[in-house]
Amino acid sequence: MADGFLLTAQQVGVLFALMSVGYISRKSNFLTDAFVKGCVNLLLLVVTPCLIVHVFQRQFSRAALANLGWALAVAVASHLIGMVFAETCFRRVDDMKRGVLKFATVFSNGGFMAIPLEYALLGPDGAFYGAVYVVVFNLLCWTYGLKVMCGHLKDMNRRILFINPGTIGISIGLPLFLTSTRLPTILHDPIRYISDLNTPLAMIVIGFYLADARFAAYFRCVPALVASVLRLLVIPALVLSGLAAARALPLDHTMAIALTASASAPAAAMDTMFAAKYGRDVDVSVGLVAVTTILSILTMPILVGVAMWLFR
């Protein structure tokens, strides 16, 4: 267990070193808001689909397909657990904060924080299962996530259910995986190069926004502290407990560790983006994302280290 903890802590430390580049760039005004917003769009709309396609470039097997199904079920269950807590814990919170807290509880930064960690610890197999978590995130983010932020779905563009970064990536990558089709080099290499941007670019963007974090509003909001504990400890611990209880089933150990990493990631940066767009409490959302990201340097190694020990 100690080896798993140290290895995870080392990789999380690498991610935070990359974040420091964004932090310093913001403090020194080396990067502008407009540039970083462009980077966020690049990550969401281009890098994420390319990453999913890239990790699905693998030989098909029935075992891999079965594990893919298990990963999908666990990813859905993880989000559903978060929804149960979100709907029961924040009923009496005022409207400006309620959606922010619910969103942060349910949605982790699995794409930007967990996939780099999964790739470093577990290789392409870990990123393969992490990509499944990202697909579920995208589907629910634009339905449940949108509803808790704006209070309704009547203004939602229904096409976003079917056309979003996760579904685009899976609609291309899954058929390639099922047919064991390898893309030609002229297509595969550009996709691989773009997908490699996920780790450094995502960490720099997160570090950039950490530099502007406003913590006062966060620490004055007790429900925000509750949401942080749920996001960083309670939900991932329940996911890990469920996976441990199901060890008698033919679960891939790499999948179990990868999904623990995804579930234990800090609050999704989309929380702040949605809060700004729909007029919710941006200061609390920024504090939630910032504090959970900082604390994840302790919580992720513990949870992933336990998973590596259980599924060694």
C-alpha cells in the first residue's frame, strides 16, 4: 500500500508542478484570460475527443469489451451516488449556491486530473477506462448538471445530448475498437500528438485559474465544506468499497484502480464555467474547485494507493 501511495503522490506532484507553470504565468501576466479561454475550448472540443479516439486504438477482445461494460456501469453508479448526496444535502441552501454545490459534488475533474494520472500509473489501459468515465461525465454534465445550475432544461439545446466531446470521441473510437481497426499513420499520429496535450495544457489552465481563486466566500459557506468532503472522500470511498466488495466478479484490476482515480478527482472546472454562464455564485464555485484541487494532492494518493493495494 505504501508503494502505491508514494507512486501516486509522485505523479500528483508532477501534475501540481505543471499547474505551477499556469499559476506563475497568471501572476506575471504572461498569459491572458482570452488565451486561456481559447485553451479551455481547445481542450474540451478538440483534445478530449482525440484522447478518447487514441485510447480506443487497441485490439478488440471479448474480455476488453466486458471490462468496458463494467467500467461504464461503475462510472454511472459513481455519478448516481453523487446525485443522491447532492439532492439530499443541499435542499435548504439558497438558489445562488445550491446548483454550484450539487455540481461540484457530482462531477469530478476526471478528464483533466485523473486521465493524466491513470496514464502515468497504469499506461494506456488506465486511460482507456478513464475515457469511459469522461463519456459518462459529458452525458450527465449537459443534462443533470445543466438542470441544477439553471433550474430547468427548457432552454437546453437537445443536440448537446448527442453531440458533445464525449459522444464524438466514443462514436469514432468505439467502432474502431470493436472492429480492431487501426487508423493510418497520417491520421493516427496527429490524433496522438493532440491527445498528448491533455496533461500539460489542462494542468496549466487549472494553475492559471488557481491564481485567481477567492477563498473567503468558500470558507464562509459551510455547505461548500460539506460538498468538498463528499467530493474528495465520501463518494470515492463508496466507489472503492463497491469495487472491493465485487472482487469475486471478473473485474479487471487496472479498471478498478483507474475508476477509483476518476471518482476521487477534485471538483470539475466546469462548475465555475456553468456558474458564470447561469448567474450562480462564482466565488464559491472558484473556491470549491481550487480547494478540492489543492487538497487532492493528499486525498488522491491515499484512495488510489488503497485501490492499488486491494487490487495488486
